[in-house]
Amino acid sequence: MSDLYVSDLDGTLLRSNEVTSKYTNQVINSLVEEGMIFSYATARSLVTAKKVTEGINAKIPLIVYNGAFVIDNITEKILIANYFDDSVHSVLEDLFSNNVYPIVYAYINGVEKFSFVRKMCTEGMNRFLESRNGDVRTNEVTSLSELKEGNIFYITCIDAPKKLMPLYDKYKEKYHCVYQTDIYTNEQWLEIMPLEASKSNAIRQLQSMLNCEKLIVFGDGKNDIDMFQMADKSYAVANAHNDLKQYATEVILSNDEDGVARWLKANYKQ
């Protein structure tokens, strides 16, 4: 039985310029060719994850949207999916009543879209949307009711902490919620996903599907703690949050020093 290697993206596998280095691409492609079973787990979508890792051309399963989906890197077929049930509509109504107007990700008529009401967007949301300029998933709508359309799997709120923290406290037990400051913009984010959608759960599902014996993971943030807790061995990059380092088997070189790739090159054995 083979082992499964899983890395976080932002702050871990990606350098601070938000892309993987040529060295990291070459090492991962080469080791996967040798038989390494590797994946990455990210809050990013498939579109943006593949954009920042375009040099990685290995056939690997990708864990995206913090575990909402596991997707085949080559065919882009969804291997594992976690959607909200209809209870998400009451969550959206609650957000609206608290003057929080999210970006909502859903499959609408079989096509992935992220929907938003432009006039309700915060400055942080507008900056995020500008960074996704030209994205084919963009779905600007004119009414809040349209945010409820389709099979919803991910909700992103970018707003003031005083508005988002009470909502996090309210929903953190019922859904998988991530409350954190974006490492690039320092904006406060609240992400809400189905309870089944988490990096750790997606990794567990993937490990079972691929029949892998041991799990080795790499990360940098507090939201990687559950992933570290379930792994056989876990490695925090040098730039990782101190809270995560407490759970690490070892601290390795930083993301800007290609710490994950250098560890893999030195330690992977067939």
C-alpha cells in the first residue's frame, strides 16, 4: 500500500507571489511519475488553484473549496462532492438580516457560478472580485433571492469582524466554518460550507478511495490543524502559524524556500 502526501497551497506549496516555483513543479511532476500519490488541499476553486499551479502537470486528485470537492486534475471530473441541503436558505436569510451579503458558490443548471449583488458588496468583496476579473464563473445578480439558486456548496463573507464573529459563533457547530484574516489582503473572511466539507474529511475520503496506508501532510495555517491531527506525520513550513507548529512532527523550510518540495525530494521513497 502506498502513502498519501497532501499539501496546503497558499503559504505552503505556493511562494509569497502566489505561484508554485519551477523547482517545486519539477520535483512534484518527477516524483508523481515515480509513483508518489500526491494531492493539494486548498480553499481556492479548481480554476484559481490550477492557475497558480499551472506548472504541475501530474495526474493528481485536487481537494478544492476547503474540501467541498475532490476533482481529477486531468479530466476535471468531480470525484467527491459535498453540497448544502435546503437549510442553507435560512442561513442566507440570516446573513441578509444582519446586513451581510455574501458571494455564493453553486452549480446552476450544471455550471459552476459564484453569485453576488454588486450594490451590496463591501470594499473587500470588490477587491476580491477585481482579482477574479474575466472569470467565467462570475454571476452578477440583481436580487438577494437569486443568491439562493442552484446547488450551493460554498459561502464567502468579507466584512467587518464585529459583523462576522457573531455569525461564526452561531454556525460553527452546525456547518464547517472558517473565520480568518486573508494572508494577502488582511481582510476578514467568514467561509461557510457543509459540515462534511473540510480538508480533513476530504483527505479521509480520498485516502480511502485510493487505498493509501499512511498520510503525510504539509501546512501553514490554523485551519490546517485538523489535517495535522489526523495525519501520521505532519510538517509545518517555517512561516507557519505558531499554533500549527505545536501539532507538527517537524518544522521544515519556508514556502519561499520550497520547503515542501525539498522535503519530498529528500524523503520520498517508493
